[in-house]
Amino acid sequence: MRSPDVLRARQSLAPYARPAVAVDLVILTLVEGALHVLLIRRGESPFEGRLALPGGFLRVGDGQEDQGEDLDLAAARELQEETGLASEDVLLEQFATFGRPGRDPRMRVLSVAYYALVRPELALRVRAGGDAAETRWEPVAELDGHSLAFDHGHILQVALARMREKLDTSALAFSLVPERFTIPELRTVFSAVKGEPQDPGNFRRKVKRLVEDGVLEPAPGVRRTASKPAALYRFRAS
């Protein structure tokens, strides 16, 4: 039986709208040195047949006793359901919330967006799930954002902007290279995320500063290349 306080609280909230809440995922990887985003072809309306970001609705309960799932857990669940990947396999990070009226023709929907960065060797494990008719990796540079369902083109652009802001001051790039990587491999990630080539000499000096600042450290072994063995690095555990 509901307590009088709970009933009064619910009555006080009655005039306020209760929008649905969704989580959308910007899942990114490198394919042959180019940044790719995972898109699904929707198998149901709205926007049936259109490409979209993976995602789904937050599961909510009846209120006082069961208020539903945590946002981060919902994002991890959607990642697993839509791709088959576990959250511990990727960098999964919330970056923005989108709530423009009319962004979903069905109802008022607020979307909490996450980006998930996937190492290239894990990208082959991705499979279609949920309401997706198919799943595909698309080159970010070749996408017309207006062709995506809902406002997903805008969400993708905001994700890229957030990543570019953090790339120089965090270990974000770690999730797009092997655990041990060469300077050219890391430079490829920076070039792909920033959307412009990185000068080799300047980038080598950047890596030196990252080592001096304790962000990177030399790793054992070398990478055999066509010219000469390349030194390996890794991100220093915090």
C-alpha cells in the first residue's frame, strides 16, 4: 500500500510531462587507417530502412520501489545487444544529452549519448542485433549526416568534436591502437580522429612529451616493418 507521502508526491508531479529516455551509441574503430562508425539499418518504423546509430530505450520501473536501470548499465546492455561486444572490451563514455522537441516522431524522447571506441581486432566480432536489419562499418569522412535517421548525424558530429578536444590530454587513443603500438600507429589514430594528417616530425616530438609527462612509456619488444624494427610504446596505467 502506498504511503500518504508517496501519493502526495505523485500527485504533485502529475502536471509534468514524462519523456522517454534513450541511450544512443557512437561506436568507432579504425579500418585501414580510416575512422569508421558502426551503423545499423533499421528494421522497423520510424525510419525503416534508414541507417542509424545503435541504441535503445532506458528500462524504467513503476517508480518508488523500482526506478529502473542505471544509464551506464543501459549503455552497456545496448552495446551487448546491438553488437555482441561487452563494455569491458571497449572505452564506453557518456559525452552529451540530446532533447530537441520533434527529434523522434513517436514521442518526446531525451537521448543520452555515449561513444564506444573499439580496437580494430575486435571490430570483426560485431554482429547485428535488436531491431537492426543489418550492421555495417561506414567511413566517417564519407558520411552525409542528413542521411541518418533521427538526429544521429548531429550526434555523430558532437561525438567527434568531444573526442578531438580530449585526444591530446587523455589516453583516449589507447582504445584505437593495439596494447603495444608504434609511433606511426598512434599517429594514424590522431590523424583519423582529427580528420587531418599529422606531421611525422612534430608528432614524434609530441610522443616524446607524452613520455616525459608520464602518459606513455616504452614497451618491451619491437615491431618488424619493411624498413627497420620500430620501437613500441604503451599508455602508462594510472
